[in-house]
Amino acid sequence: MLGWQLFEKTVMKLQRYGRANSFEPRRWFLHHAGLSVTFAVMMMMTTIAAAQDSTTTPRDPQIVAALRQISPSRIQATIEKLVSFQTRSTLSAQDPASIAAGHGIGAAREWIKSEFERYARDCGGCLEVKTDSFTEAPGGRIPKPTEITDVYAVLKGSDPESANRIVLVTGHYDSRNSDNLDITNPAPGANDDGSGTAVSLECARVLSQLKFPATIIFLTVAGEEQGLNGSHHFAQMAKSAGWNLEAVLNNDIVGGDRSPQQDTSVVRVFSEGLPSAATDAELRQIRSLGGESDSSSRQLARYIAEAGRAYDAGVKPMLVFRTDRYLRGGDHTSFNEQGYAAVRFTEFREDYNHQHQNVRTENGIEFGDLIEFVNFDYVASVARLNAATLASLASGPAPPAKVRLLTTKLENDSTLTWETSPGASSYEVLWRATTSPDWEHAQAVGNVTRITLPTSKDNVIFAVRALDNHSHRSLAVTPLPER
Ligand SMILES: [Zn+2]
């Protein structure tokens, strides 16, 4: 009896979410009454597993091959070089003599530029290397007018129709020690954020060997420790130039600090819930729809979770549904404030003795952000997860525009409409229970821009995503109601 009840409950649950619609559980059960309860339970498990599997993207062999090129030893060489500049404080030396001597943030900036230029030569000039320089006025943690320079490389999209779509990876190359105004004593910044800078550079080196329809930007910023100045300027520039920036991946402290409590199997991915750029009217709508967990940054986090399932990066994303850790901030928020989808990658467990500290030993404890605490295999795994996400997004079609859920009358069906996406050959409707963190169902609906499903919009959260001929997926877009 218990077996039957469990079976019926599960089938009913599946029916509620729009699956197994033509199934008559009681008839089936009676007909197969001779079968053991164990077998019935196995059947249910298989059905449930199949439903969940349908949200998983197939691997692209070209992306798999690219991920194999990501090299822990190249990442180690990058971080060693960054540490060799002794300090990369944003306030440290940038004069020609210091640059020539390989000391201070100016030398670091010039080296990063030369490294991007080297990758550009290796791909026949496919990367355009650029800088975004500005003078920050005194204030806060900037005692005098300071030149801040972001360095970046652009891998322009190969498809004229998609090249205006941009995905971006970033890390900050400035560093600090215990005193944020100290410009002379060592601030090695191996983990914070030599690791994130190395992720951006390694993604550039490897992905520049491939062609993508959409554009990828590999960014390294300065001024993070003084107040996110570099990313703030860059995000504002992107906004005022009207860039169609679909996704920003910020890597900050992804060195996998070698403390015994570290979990190297996961990397945290932080994403904001309520968009910081939302207007009051948008916030009211979010409140009435229960849309608190469906910002574009959260959809990006879910996309990363899916990339983590599809590709073997060596590390799994652990989604954290908040903007950042307590008492800390990062460059992704500069992009969030301009209305862009942006998330932060950070190692599972940070060791506060090894960040924002003067290099010293006290009572036998080593302080300082030293390279000996960085796990290069871990950084390489995080770089693979970033590269898989960037490559999937840049290969895929644009997310569907103007996604709407029709609410003209009271009904138990749900009708969704959207506009065709450049590069798309079909679409999928995703949905999940309102209490679930990630998509539970994906239904292929073909090359249409309108679909009616026998699932009540009152009970689930819907989204639509676009697919190309090779099953590359776009970001998912949740609908706005339309009467
Ligand atoms: Zn940092």
C-alpha cells in the first residue's frame, strides 16, 4: 500500500509540473500489480532523473579541447611575475624609472599589456589590446590625484550580427598590505588578486585560439582596494557607450588558499538577488511576482552552474545567493550598479592571515598574501569554469528579447511570447517550483515565438532561452506579465 501511495504521489507531482500528462497511474499500477514495489520506485527515480537531466547542455568538443589547454604552470608563471613587482598598490610608483626597474603598479600594468600583446601575436592579431586610463581625484583612500589604468584585450566576435554582444572576465591587478596607504612595503597580492588576474590572462591566451560569433573581453582593473575605482570607471564607460554587455565574471581571491580546511572541489559564485540598478517601479513588480531570485545576475549564476555540470572543469560552482561576503565588496558590483549581469568567483574558504596583511611572522604564524599559499591547480580549475562559461555564452545565440507571460484572463494554462533571437534556431521554456533554487524542467518548443503550456503560471517560475544549431544555449530570460 505504501508503495502505491508513494508512486501515485510522485506521478501526481510530475503531472502538476506538466510532465507525464497522458499517464494514468492507477490503471498502470493495477495492470502491473505483479511488479515489485522496488521496480516501481526505480521507475519513478528514472523519470525524475530524466526530467532533471533535460536542463543539461551537451558538451561542445571545441570547448572541451580549449579547456585542456589551460595550464597550471602558465598560471603559476603569471602569478610569480605579478608578485615580483613587490607592490601593486594603486598608489605605488608609475614613473619610467620604476617601470624599468620592475617595481610598482606601473611595471605590473606594462607587463600585463605586453602579455596580452604576446597572445595577440600568437593568434595573428585577433586580440585588440587597450587601456582605459583616468585620473582619480583625491578622496576616501586616494590621498592625491592618481592615474588609474585598466588593461584589456578584445576578442571581437566573428559574426557581424552578434559581434555587439559582449561577455567579459575580470580580475584586479592592484594589491595591498595591512595599510591601504602603504606604497613601498611588500604587498605580494598572490591570491588577492594575482589569482583573478591570472584567470583573465589565461582565458585570453586559450580562447584567443578560437573564433566565437560574439565578443569576449579579458579585463584587468586597478583601484579595487582603494574603492573599486577601475571597475567603476570601466562599467560607466560601457554604459555610456551603450555596450550590450551580457555577462561579467569577476574573479577575486580564487587562489585556493592551502589551509587544511580548504575545499578545493568547489568555488563560490556570488550573485545579487534584487538588482541594485532596479527602479522603484521594478522593485514593486519584483515584490508582487516573487521575482527576488531572478535577477539577470542570478540567471548568469545558474548558467555557470549548468556549465559546471556540462564541462569537467576540476571544480564545481557553489552558488551563493547574495551579492558578496560580509564586510567585503568587489568589482562585480560596479557592473551591477550599471544594470549589468555580474557575479563574483571566490575560493570556498579564505584565510584572513593571507590577505590584506603585512608580510611577517608572529608567534610562529606566517602572515601575508604570499605565493606559497596559492594552489595553481585550483586556479586553473577556476579558469576552466570561467572559460567554459565565456565560450558557451559567446558561441550561443542572443537571449530572447521581450519575453512576456500573458495575463489577460484567469486560466490554468500559461502562454509565453518572445521575439526571435539572432543566431537562434529553436527555443526552450524552463521552469521550476517557486521554492527551488535552480531550473527543474526544460521543454524544447521548436522555432516558435509563442507557446501555451498546461502548467499554471501561479505555481512556477518560467523562463525562455534560445538555442543554436549546435545546442549552445543563451542566458535564460524570465518573462514580464502582459495584459
Ligand atoms: Zn580582491
